Amino acid sequence: MTESKPEAAPTRGRRQRVQAATTGMAVLNGLARLGGRASLTVLAKHVSENPAKVHRYLISMMEEGLVAQDPVSLQYYLGAGAIQIGLAAMRQADPIRVAEPALVRLRQSLEMTCFIAVMGNKGPTIVRFEEPGLPVTLNVRVGSVLSLLWSATGRVFLAYLEDSRVEKLAREELAQMSSSQKAVLGEEDMVNTLKHEVRSAGMAVVKDTNLAGISAIAVPIFDFSDKVSAVLTVLGATGSFEANAHSHVAQAMRVESSAISAALGHED
């Protein structure tokens, strides 16, 4: 007597439901990647599915409020339900919380001091700090405000944060510098020169400028709006590591900053 397989149908049903959910998410993500609005033809082509099939999914999503249709253009766009989901995700997108595991990984793998800074009222401000087992003696801690012109962290904010307040702070700092300090930077229009250098490299590197005997590398962390929300920095004794944009330290920081930015909704 042949044994029956009662679980085959339920298993197949679950698999079909999972496939349906996967297709539905692909359609919704496709609509988002197309700017939140698209025609059926364009959307179907984007997700590589038959238009009739995509239409069935769109109808279901419209019933749930995730998608709506413009009565004039007949284009589909993200509905109120999708907006609420997006807002909930945005509220969870805290760069400090998201970046904390990266700080620990960098400290362990590089055995260097690492920190996260955000732009405060007075300038770049350290908000999380990780030190290796044998830390380098520093006079910066959580709460320390860093220079926009001399620190790697500050230069990243200066280069990427489109904010007149940041530019003003940098100009004020520049005005208070001595002639000898200005000579170190070596350019008449040093603010714009620093911006260009950082943007070209995708990071800022300093050696013995902000802190004597200390070199640092800093990289930007972007949020869903492509705005720099924080800066990730590692530092160590000058000569103890390769302080340049092509070193393994710089590469490790690029990987971590890209992952953090992606978790915050940024797309390269």
C-alpha cells in the first residue's frame, strides 16, 4: 500500500504564498525606485514581469492603501500606507545607533581609536567613542567639539554638508587663525580647496594638524535624503598606520560607512 504525503499540498501552498509575497515586494520596491510613480508598462518592464501580472498585484496593494492610481495620467504611485511605513522606518534611522556596531568592528579589526560625530551648534561633536586595549593618549572624548578646518571629521562636514551655518563657522575659524596657521594650509581660498580635496577622495585625511603626533581618516555617513548625518573617524599615532585614501584602513572605513548609509536608506 502506497503511503500518502499529506504535507505536500500545504508545503506547496506555503511556497506559493512566499513567491507571491516576494513578487509583491519586488513590485512595491520597483515603484519606489522609479521615484514613487510610474505607468504600468514602465513598472512591469522595470521588474521584468508581465504587465497583467503586475496589474493584479497593484490592485491588491491599492485595496491595502499601499498604492494609488492617478485618475488622469493612470500612473500608479505610492499610497498613504506606504508613506506611513516609510515614516516609521525613517524614525528608526538613527545614525548613531546604526553605526555603533561598525565602531566596535573597526576598533577590534584595526585596533585603533574610532568615533562618530554629528554636527552640533558649535561644530562637529563626538557622540560615540571606542578605544583599543592600548589607547593613544588623546584630549578628545564624547562631547568634544572639533575644528572644521584642522580635523578630518570637520573637513568631511565642511565638504559634504550643504549648510550656510557650517560655512559661516569655517569662515569664522579661518578669520581667527594666525598667519603661521594659514601658511600651513597653504591656500588663499583654503575653505573651497579643502572641500574639493575631500570630495575628490571621498574622505578626509590629516596628519599632525588637529592633534600633534596624531593622524586621522574620516568618512561621511549619508541618510535617505543623501545628506551627511554623521561622520565616522579613526585615528592613531602618526606613522603607526598608512594615513592615506588608498590604505587598508581607508578601505575598511569605506565598507563600513557604505553599509551604515545603506541602512539609513541611502542609495549609491
